[in-house]
Amino acid sequence: MSVLWDIRVSLDLFLGGIGIGAFLLGALLYYVDSEAYGSFIKKAFLIAPIAVIAGLLLLMTELGRPFNVIKTLYEVNPTSFMSLGIFLQSGFILVALVLAFLAVTKGAETLSGPVVYFGAVLAGLVGLYHGFLLTGISIEPWNNAIPVVFFVSSLLAGASLLLCLNLGQLDDLATKLKLPLVMNLILTLELAAVLAWAYNLALTSDSSKHAYEVLMQSFGMQFWGISILLGLVVPLGLFTLALFKKASFKSVFVPASVAMIAGSFFLKNLVVYLGQSI
Amino acid sequence: MANKVKCGMIIDLHRCVGCGGCDLACKSENNTPVGIDWASHKVETYGVFPDTKYEHVPTLCNHCEDAPCIRVCPTKAMHKDNKGMVIHDPSICIGCKSCILADPYKVISYNQQSAFLDYVTDDSRIVKGGTFSKKELSEASNAPFPNFNVDRGADGYEAVRKKGTVEKCSFCDHRVADGLAPACVVACPADARIFGDLNDPKSEIVKLLKTYKPTVLLPEKGTKPKVFYIRSFSNKS
């Protein structure tokens, strides 16, 4: 299929999502106990800018004239989400890199609380921007549900990756942060958001109904099989087992994380491609 | 204070004979290659025999009042000029293609290829010693090569279209700046295209809009197009 925005855009949204998800979990742990979770926080603040930069570099290769990107810094269009997003992402990368440098060289506990908070606000805005980039185009199926769907998906994927890299502290975190319950809640929220998006497409207008038909006919397997079943329902089931002590949280966490990370990518990828297939 | 100039176009579908002269005039004027059509047309046959209709509708950029392409452009490369025309500035375009995705009329194209330079680079001959190469022919005749347009290249406009940017109908702004009508308007053998100032009550375009009830493409999109169609044969709308 010939598309204007190919897999590099999907990867940018996915990697950017991993970055902001990881950062937000790192910021949360900084406020919980920056000394106890020092190495965790360091990894979070390192992964965040690297993932976002990697995504942006991929995106640059997709542009027709990548060197003109510098001009977006002074030719600002306030009605363009892409224009605003460039500033948000630049700001986030800058703050995240500074925090990563300070966390590695001086320790996570020495970081400034307000700066971490500012970074978290930027991370949140970048997370929302990923969805608004599509919503701003104003075509079905890139409707107003997308920013929420993408943001929650990013939280799940980024947090999962980071927790997988810190399995040593997983049991401690599971107890302190009630992770099985929290993950179940976030997964349920994402499931509701994705289903609401699809339901909205199926009912709203002629163009949205057409988008729903294409979703079912051309992307049905990706949507139901990978994004919903593998990416959300399977982890939800595994965490529910852990919640009711039918399995240990640690034993289900890695397979659930792999499923959530894969689901996040496939969900974003199918949304990007679906919008261009209408 | 006099109203600002706001350019628009009427396409009179009773006069249009569907010859495609506008499409060709645009290609000639703006040097667009195969696959990129700033001016085009759509044809549709509908109904059930014997009550069938054939419709030929010339299409081009609608130079919308509320242009989605302008809204999404991250650098203001797509912008409105002082005559209300939606113009693209390739020098600041990053080639993100957001405008193409946002454009409901699908009249913006992405230029993936370098300019066609055969006539300045190709020195191969079909019959060695017997025929001119394209390069020799171009040099001997002192003719501009096909994708280089002297008019288009004047007054700060770029003569050679750039790879990696988008492009679309400009209402021939380079001609309008010189007091001329767009090439498609001049080329139309049936005078089906009327170009003028929508803010000038004495202009022909305003008079025609008052005389005939105009339609626009995809009115439900709310983009307020400035290309109007009058006297449609269609009874669909």
C-alpha cells in the first residue's frame, strides 16, 4: 500500500511513547523514594530522551526536506500541532537529557524536584501531542479519541519496558505501588478508550462508518488479534491472575509486558495506516 | 477603506466542453510532470439507463477561506497571500505531507522526483552522427528546457520545482501579480472559467454569483472554497 506517512511515523509515535511512559514512571518513583529507586530513575531518565530522539531521527528520514526542520523554530504556525510539537519535544529532550546527565553523574536523589516535575509536565504534553498530531489532520479515523488512546498506550509500553529492565525491584514495587491493580486499571482504561474509538467510528457519520469498515476488513486481525487481544486482554488476564494470587506477579509480568509493548506498536501503526487508507 | 482583494474563480459547467485545455495549459505554465496535476477534472457517469447522466467537473485547488492545509502546515509554507490565494512556499516546506493528508479535495501533490533535466544533461543520440542529442538540441536552439519556466522563475518565484516538497495550484499568482488571468482561464476555449475579485461588486465573478446559485465541492467540510461551480447539469445536489 502506498502511503504518505509510513512505518517510520508509527515508530516515531511508538518510540516517543516508550520515552514518555518511561519518564513518567521514573518521575513518579522520584517522588516516591528517590534514594531507594535511584538506579531505576537513572534508567528511566536515560531511556526517555534516547527513545524520543530515535523516533525523531526516524521521522526525519521520512521528511522530504529534513534539513528545513530548523526553519520550524522560527516559522511557527500556532494552528499546527506539528509546529507546537516540535517545541514540546525539543523542550522535553533538553530537560530529560539534563536530568539523565545529573542522575548518572550525581545520583537521582540530587535532582531538583521542580525540574523533574517540569519534565513530567512536558512528557505528558508530548504524550498527548502524539495523538493530536493525527487528530489535527481532521480526517476519520483520526478523531478526538486518538490522543487518549495513544497516551495511555504510551504509559503502558514505556512503564512496561522500564519495569522489565528493573525486575530486581519488581516485587517491592508491586507491593508498594499495588502494581497488579494499577496495571489492571490502566489496561481497562485503554481497552475502554480503544473500544470507544472503534464504536464511535462505527456509528457517527458516513466517513467514520467507512473508516470502521476499512478497519474491520483490512486491519481486523491487527486490531482484534494483536492490539486488543494480545496487547490488552492477555495482559489484563495475566494481571488479574496475579491480583487474585493465582500466579506470581513476577512470573506474569515479562510476558504481559512483551504483549503490551507489541500491542502498543501495532495499535499505533494500524491507526496511522488506517487513516491513510480511507 | 477599500475591501482587500479576494481572488476566486467560477467554473460555468454549461460552458465547459470538457476539452481538458485548462489541464494542459496549467501543465505548460507550471511545468508539472506526469503524475502531478495542479489542474485536473473528475468525470462521473451515474443513473440507470435510460436515465443516465455524465458529468465532467474541472478541479483545482479551491483556495479555501478556512484552508485545512494552512492550518496543519508546521512552517507556514502553505499560507494565504494578500489576494486571499493559498500559496505554497517550497523554500520553507519540510516535506511532511500533512497538508496532503488534511486536504479533503486531494489537489496537493508530493514531488518525489528531481526536476526533469533531460534537456540539459542527456547527450545520447538515437542515431550516432545522425541525430541531435537532447542537450545539443537545447543548446543549439537556445530553448529553455521543459521544466524550466522563465515566467515562473521571474520575480522571486522558483523556476525549477523542487524535490521533496509538496505543490499545488497557485491560481497562477505569478501571472495575477502581473495583471494577467491564470493560464487555465486564458486557455479555456469556451470562456467557462471566470477569475476575479470576490470583494469587487462590479466584477464579473460577483455578478455571476448573484445571477446563478453557485455550488462548491464538499461544502460539508466547511472549508469555504473560493472555486465556485455554476449551471451544473447535475441534478444530484
